[in-house]
Amino acid sequence: MRIMDQLAWNDVTDENLNFFKAIGVDDVIVFLPAEMADGRDHTEEFKRLKKFIEAHGLELHVLHCGGLPREKICYGWPGRDAQIENWCRVVRAIGAAGVHKTATTFFAISHFRTPSTVGRGGAAYSTFDYEEFQKKPVHHPGKEISEQRLWENLEYFYRRVMPVAEEAGVRIALHPDDPPVSEPLGDAARIVVSIENYLRIFDLVPSESNGMLFCQGCVAEMGVNVFEAIRTIGSRNKIFFVHFRNIRGGRYKFQEVFIDEGDVRMLEAMKAYRDVGFKGPFMMDHTPGIPHPSGHWAGRAYANGYIRALIQAVYI
């Protein structure tokens, strides 16, 4: 079983990779900047990045496409075919570089949060409170869109990108909307909000390349039984990798807490992944903000160490 951690494109440095190696990380996910969708073939750049990461004893497991322009794709605006073609060009380059996974979201506007709350040791917990959000709702004039249009536009996109991904040997992991509320936020509907909707997404364009970035935090936010959800998605071989994080609360009011203090029993979750045959990788995604000059890195080390211990307890 493998552990993965993430870096932005410009943060792939000797120092950061050595830190990952030291704390027991196996794989790296790198977020591609928007300018990669410029119509050029970036295969050689991806190959150089992969070689650099491998020189540190790590594997480049995912090149994340979530930062590539897709507003016209989501809204079905003129120019979406050009954006899709740029996506396809990047996916081909990812596969040609020997990387076999990418990831994205499909929301019209954004993830949403309300002000952070304070947890143990003064740590800042990313928080969403729907009642608080509704007191000062955010509006985006001109960005309104219905569920039906989002479904149509997702299908249009997938029918064009999935065959390319299959040919390139790349699997596309779709992250849930966060928070996964079905009500419009910022005037735009949301569809990647439930396990039932994921099953519908898999059926839109059946493909081995069509799967889920199983963000366990978001799944817990959905208010479902997390262990049943692992079995439902995992039994279809649609968990491409896992954001192994914990929350306290539910869909309309939650905090992203430290991995050991949330509502989900993480040991039991790890057992559910094992039982369904999931082979990894697991990644922490993000963690509360520790109020210390090295808090960002300390949070990563703490979460990854916790995940490693659970893997050794359950899989080995």
C-alpha cells in the first residue's frame, strides 16, 4: 500500500521531495498550472518532471488537471470544443510521459467555505455552515446554471475526453463538489454531490478511465455510511485514489479536523478499503492549520504518519 502527497508545479523541489521521502511518502501528485492548456505538447516536460521525482526515490502517480481552463466546458459556452481539445492534448501528454492518472472537478463556480473555526491547540479548521453562508450569500451574475445543463455539459465533455484517456492509458478521477449540497451555491447548481450521482456519472460514458477521486471527507459530508460508500464505489473498481481525511459534522455544517478526531472511525475505513480490494494510494489531502512557523509541514508529517500506521495495522 502506498501513500501520496501533493505539490504545485513550481513547488517540486529537492527540499520538498526529500521531505516527502523522509516522512515515508511513496507517490507524488502534481497540480498542473493553467498555462499547460496552451495547445502545445508538454510530453517532454512531464517526462523530465517524472525523472526528477524518481531520482528522489518517489513516483509521479498523478498529474492533476483541475487547474486547466474548463469554464466554457462546464457552461457549454462558445469555445468549449477548443478547451476540450486542449484537455485532450494534455491527457495524451500525461499518458505519453508514463503517468496513468489525472484528476479534476466539475463544479461551475467553486468550492465554498465559511470562516474557519478554532480547534485543538489553536489550529484553524476549514469550516462550512450553510446557515451562516445564507446570511451573506455569494452571487455570481452571469454564472447561473441548472442541474440539467450541468449534466448535459458533463456528458458532452466526457464523450470527447474519455476515449482519448482510454487510448492514452490515463484514468480520470473526479473529485466531489465540496460541500456536497444539492442546493445551488453562488447561483450555480451542483451535481457531483452524492454516491447516486457518481453511479450516474459512471454510466454516462462507461469506461475504465471514468472513476472517482474518493475524497472521504466529502463522502462523510454527504451524510452517508462511509464504509458502505467505499464498498459501493470500490466494488466497481472506480476508486482511483483516496483523500483520506476526517470531518466532524454533516452536509450543512462541518469542520475539517485532524485525522484522529473526526466522526469517521479511520481504522474501520482502512479495513473497508482492504476488504474491497483497493490497492492505493492514500493521501491526506489537507489538514488543519497548525499555528506554528512549520505548522504546514508538521500537519503533513502527522497525517502521513497516522496513515502509515493504519496501513501497517490493516494491510500488512
